[in-house]
Amino acid sequence: MLETSKDILNFTLAISIFGLAFLLGWILVYLIIIIRRLVNILQGVEQSMHKLEDFFSTAKDKLEHSTSYLSVLAVGAKELVSYFVKKQTDKKKK
């Protein structure tokens, strides 16, 4: 099988090429695993950002609706206070 030094050289080159191909394949597998993990992390961050966006938009909508009712409540409170003041002045007159 190994009759000349060229045979030994070819055999060692074949083993080296096989080892190099194995290592490159191993590195590619780990790179793919790392990229998959990064994609999962980024998807989690994206979901968190959507949740935050939904929270802030809901809070903004609630604040906008509550400010529209504040003017109605202010007018009602003003009328209520004026009613009690009028009632107090009417009691003092009697």
C-alpha cells in the first residue's frame, strides 16, 4: 500500500484535507447555531418592543379620553360648587 514516499505524502494530504473539512463543517454548525440563537433573541426583543408599543398606545388613548371627560367634570364641579354656595347664601338670608 505505502510503497513510496509519494504514497505517504498523498495519504497524509488526504487525512489533512479530511480533518480540515471536518473542522470547517464543525465551525459552520456552530455558526449556524449561534445565528439561530441570535434570531431567537431578536424575535424576543421585537415582541417586547411590540408589547411596549401597545402599552404606550393604550395609555395614550386612555389619557386622551380622560382629558375629554375632564372638561365635562370641571363644568359639573363648577355647577355643583355654585349650587352649594347659592344654597349657603340662601340659608344666611333666612
